[in-house]
Amino acid sequence: MKLWTQSILWIVSLLILSGCDGITPTPKENAVIDSTLPTVVLTKNGVIVDMNTIAFEYESIEDPRVSGVYIYKKSPSKDVANDFKYLSTIENRFKTHYVDSHVQPDTKYSYMFKTFTSESESSPSKVTVVNTLPVLESISWIHSITGLPRTAKIIWRPHSNEKVNYYVVERKTLEDKEWKKHATVNNRLNAEYIDEDLEDNYVYMYRVKVVTFDKIIST
């Protein structure tokens, strides 16, 4: 019985220790600031910007005391008190890259980094301000071929951006108040759409949007 009880206690202890190992470190409210710890410094080309992604590269951290990096972010806000908020933890000092995919096109964000140990944090890094790229423009040229029996053929110049996955064709008549999605055309190089079974003596208007592989919708 005694051996059985000891076995149960040993298993429970292992489970508790295993659970603790999986906890991601986060900044402490009253963290001790250690000015001797290295700060994060971005490389010369340390920021790569897209419409919905910002990637960072920083210099290697050699100090063996460092456990990882805390990342802070300030998003656009009308709130005067808007300040940096904890974003994420890099738990390995040998990592030198971070990607933030929670951003909007044509928006300005600010970032700050701190290294940390089990007992303290470094001074803040320099603030990096980044503006994401604006929303992708749609196709540059579109043309309609008329005179077809109850049919409209729309052609356009294929989009030059290789990130384009497919086209969305929207349609509107003079009676409609809003544009409506009418069809999708797959493949960036597929640059035509044929609309059939149209009404006689009707005016139809068409416009095209592009959608990228990462779900960005153009103007």
C-alpha cells in the first residue's frame, strides 16, 4: 500500500512539472529592469512590409543569461492613452525573426522589444514604426464586347501581381442600387468572362476586383 501511494505521488509530481514546462513566459507587472542585459537591435534590412504582414529580423543575442524576447505593439487608436501592449514571446534567444500577421493594410503600427531572463527584463529597444502597404489596386484595363445575342463578354488585362489568385466580377443594372457579386474567375492569367441569358433592352454594368492568395481584396 505504501509503495502504491508513493507511485501515485510520483506520477502526480511528474504531471505538475510537465504542465509547468508548457507555460509561455509573459512580462511581469513589476519586472526588475537589468540595464546590463542586451537590447534588441534590428538588422540593416530588418523590416519587411506587406499589406497584411510585417516581418522583423534582429541581430543575434549572444548573452547566455537571456531566455528570450518580449514583443510589444501599439496599434492605431483614437484613445489618447493608447500605449504599447504585450504582443508575443519568443522563447529562444537563438531565434532572430518574428512575423506579425495581425495587421491591416495601409495602417501604421509601432513595435518595441525587450530581452528577458527568469528574474529580470532589459531596457526597451528603440521604437520601430511601420506602415503596411496599401490595398492592392484592381485591374488597369477592362473592356466589354457588345452586340452579342443576350450575351455580354468582358475582357481585361491580366493583373501584374503574381499574388493574385482569382477575380471577382460584380454586376449592376440601372435599376439596382448596389453592386452584387456575380461570378468568380480563377487563375490570374484568365482574363475574360461571358455573361449569358441576359434580358433584352437592358443596360448591364460590370466591374472586377482581384483577390490574392492571402485573401486580400483589391479596390
